[in-house]
Amino acid sequence: MAMLGKAVRMSRLVNPKSDKMMAITVDHSFSRGIMTGLIPIQATIDKIVAGRPDAITMTKGIAELCWPKHAGKASLLLKSSSYSPVNPTSDVLFGDAEEGVRMGADAVSIGAMMLGDFQAQQIHDIGMMSKQCMSLGMPLIGHIYPKGESVAPEDRTKWENIAYCVRAGAELGVDIIKTTYTGDMESMHMVIESCPARVVIQGGDTCKTLDDYLQMTRDALDCGVGGVTMGRFVWEYDDVTALVVVLRKIIHENYSVKDAKELLMQLENDKDYANY
Ligand SMILES: O=C(CO)COP(=O)(O)O
């Protein structure tokens, strides 16, 4: 029965036609400090939902306060751990899978900063959470990055380090592993090959322009990435809803960057989001 529950929830997360997942995340304030794109958070969530992503990631307190008006419009992914500006290499658990069931979530998600001083505790936490998730039929998403103390900043996109993270997630029973794009399709394909579970990418902070961001998304999907869980770039963009619509077209309808940009310009003018 638990396997059936997981299958039902996964079917809401992953689009059956494209076989990709599109999630937007608004869980950053805890880990990165206050960011203006998430103020006020209700307004940001409203704009994201208007673009109709498959899912949205947030913490339990924000979900209780801001999700009720949208319940059922997209999957809720319950973020249940965080690092913080004072402990940037250590995610700490603050929730469990039962809360996900109670709140109607389609997945619970937790983070880990690998290859650093706090890896052991984080591996333990993921293992315990995957045990709970398996028994409750709850998909588990891991935000797993090679950002521990032993990795130099310039090596955080090295494919071997990212492959280590995603493989570790799969070994621990994580269903969907979110990590960083390596920067090129060939090495990202190696990452995908390293991991029998679904790999999705964050938006990250390496793309400075819209063109680069859309191109990264297109390339990632084309080399086998199973979807996205994107945050900062999306809700820092002037027209959040238009960008969510356009990303959805790239992810689920195979839009080229050129077609996506044309639609973005059009939506920024006419605000006709509902028809796309
Ligand atoms: O790390 C993230 C927060 O969960 C992911 O989102 P971005 O990197 O796209 O902001």
C-alpha cells in the first residue's frame, strides 16, 4: 500500500507526457537570509501559482500560512530541513514525513551539503527520513550539493563531485535528487548516468542573464535531467508569472530558447498567462 501512495504522489509531480518535473521553490529565507523577491511571500507564491507549475517547495510554517488559498492547484513539497547563514554546510532537520501526510504534501524534501564536516549527520538524517517516507508512501526529494568544507568553491560544479552527491541520494533511498547543473551537457550526462534515481536541477546563481538561464534549462533537459526545482532567478524576475509559464513550455512542451523568449516578451506585454 505504501508503494501505491508513493506512485500516486509521484504521478502528480512528474508530467506523464514529458516525463519531467517542474517545481518552483520559495524556501530560501531561512538558509540565505531575507531576500526581497520573497517579500511579501504570499504575493510571490500567488504569482508563481498563476504560472501553473507542477509543484512548489516551502517550509511547514509558510505552508500553513500561505498555501491554503492554493491548496490543490499544485503539489506541495514540504521542505523539512535547512542550513543557515551561520551554518552554511550543515542542514538541520526540523520536520518529518508524517507532517507531510497531514498537510497533503506530495513530497517531503530535505537538504544536505556533502563532502564537508557535517556529512555524517546529514547522511544519517536522510536515511532516517527515507525510512519514514518509504513506510508512509511519501516521495522524498533531496537537495544535495557538493558544498562542504573539503570542496573548493571552483570545484562545486565538477561533475565527479555532483555525481557523488546524486549517487549518495540514490543510495540513501531518495526518489528525486536536486543538484547543480555542471555547466555542460556532456558532463551533466555523466552525472545522470551515475544515478538510478531522478535528477533535477536548481537554478543556482551562475546564470547572470535570461538567455543563459533559459539555455541552461534547455540543455539540462536535453541531456537527460528529469526536471527542475528553481527559485531565485524566477522570483527575482520582473514578471514572475510570465517566466514560470515560459519555463513550463520549455520543460513540458520542448520549446526552444528562441520560442520561449518570444512568448516571454508577448506575455510581458499582454499578461495573458491563463491562455498558455
Ligand atoms: O537552492 C535552492 C533552494 O532550495 C534552489 O533554488 P535556486 O538555486 O534556483 O534559487
